[in-house]
Amino acid sequence: MMSSLRRFGALAGAAALVFGLAACTDASSSSAPAEIDYSACSTDDSADQNANVDRSGTGNFPSISGDDTPVIAAGKGSEPTDKVLVKTLKQGDGAVVCPGAKVKVNYVGALWNGTVFDSSFKKGQPIEFSLAQVVKGWGYGLAHAHVGDRVELVIPASLGYGAQGNASIPANSTLVFVVDILGVATENLADESVLSGATATGEELPAGVTVTGDPGVEPTLAIDESVAAPTERKIYTIYKGSGEELADGESFLYKAVAGGFGASGQTQSSWSQAPVEEAVTTAGLAGYTVGSRILLVVPIPASQAQSGAPAQANVMVVDIVGTSAMQ
């Protein structure tokens, strides 16, 4: 079975990239941080923010120089041990970055001694990622910033890569980042009527696979492993939604239940969480419509299966619940 419901692309193929820039305006780095308006986001992460983030701007921050490309000086004195230190170096006036949002950023990252280990500025290419898929220090520190902000983050090892380290980052390293927030994806969730009003197609599913449940509610996926696993990679439409048609270059939002032949009846579900975002091109779903429920079947190559095991296949029931666009 899939290791994570967030690896939709591992089932469906290719890659994608998208839009957006926002300008920055200078702000005094010594000014008091603004109060967080938690009502601006659907997720209230106030407990995580209070426990893990210091936005006072009075912590031990390494000096930052440079305008277009920031330069991080070596830190001095005591390194933080428990909270992410956050300072807004330049204040933007764009959309708020909510917890777990997908963002587009430029950044430079350095160790406490000033050694740079990564820089999208140097690579000449901003990157996009979900705050739910990065180290906790990034997710906590960038939440509630705004498009157009330049933010300095000082991340203790406990909220970074910890005792394991990562590539050029030694174990137990304090990390210092300067991040320009260029864009944030805004979600457009479908109305309940679109989700519950999808039309059953009657398309026959592969042998051994049963999906039950009305449109708009969490489905049940059952796999009969006495039946041979499917050998054809295919997408089946269970319900066809009346929402907008997905197009390459866009992103969509989905909820899913996943299982498979070889999973011994186990399933994973993302329905209790916020919808997951994926690029339409990556998933190969151009032309499908919001509100649809589809079944994705992908055989597992024999080289990846357990030695001597019968043929296996991943199976995912996907409800397309909305779209997302970078602002």
C-alpha cells in the first residue's frame, strides 16, 4: 500500500510548475510584530504557534545584508533550543499564508556559522511546496506571514532535522533562513451541492474492487485479494461531478481513501484532514471535473514487490473537491 496519501504523483506521473510574484516594501525589523488574526484561516493553530514560535523579534538573530540576494552572517552567542525565532525584514501586503498552505518562495539557508547549504536565489528558480510537507520550523514560522514578506527564520534542531541531519546539514544543527514569500495558493472548495449532486456513471470497476458510499461523503474501499490483482494502469469514473473542468497548469484539491492488492485489507483515508493539493498535470487528470469521484489503479512492478508475493496493485478512491491557484 502507498506510504502516504500525499504521494498522489507517485501513482499518477509527470511534474508541474506555476505562477505569481508580489512586491515587497521595507519595514522596520525592530517594530513590534502584528497580532495574528487566527480567524483569517480555516485552521486555528494558535496552540502550535504559542508553543513553538517566538515572533517578538528580540531573539538572537544573525545579521542579514543584501537586497536582491540576502546574505546571512554567522550567528553569535546562544542558539535557540525550543522555539522558531521569526522576524519580518520586509513587510508585504499580499494574501495571508495559512497553516499548511502551498507557497512559492525564494530562500537562502545557512548553518549557525554562516555556511550556506542551499539557495534558490543562487539556482535562479523559486520553488513551490506545502507547509505541511517541510520541517516543522518552516511550517510554523511561515504560517501567518503575507505574500510580499521577507522573513528571517532561526530554527532550532528540534524543529529542523534533529539528530539525524540531512545531506549537507550536520546533526543537531540550528538553521537560519531568509525567505521571500512570492505567492500563496488560495483554495476554491466546491459547494456541497456540487459534491453531493455528482452523477453515477455505472462504469464497471476491476474485479475484486468494491467502492460504496454516496457522492460527497467518505467512501468505503474493499479489496478481495482472492481475485488476481489488476495488471492495467487505469482511471475509472465512479461519479461525474458538475463542477469546472480541470486543466493542465492548474492544481486541484482532493480527499482520498487508499488501499490495494497486497495490503491485507488495510486502508488509509485523508477525509478527516484538510483537502490535499496536487498539480493536474502530475496526476494526469486534465479534463476531469470538480465533484467527481474516481478510482485510480496502478499495478506494482514485480521488481518492487516482495519476493515470491502474488501480483500487487495500489488502489485509490479520489474525490475532487475543489481547485487551487497561486496568488
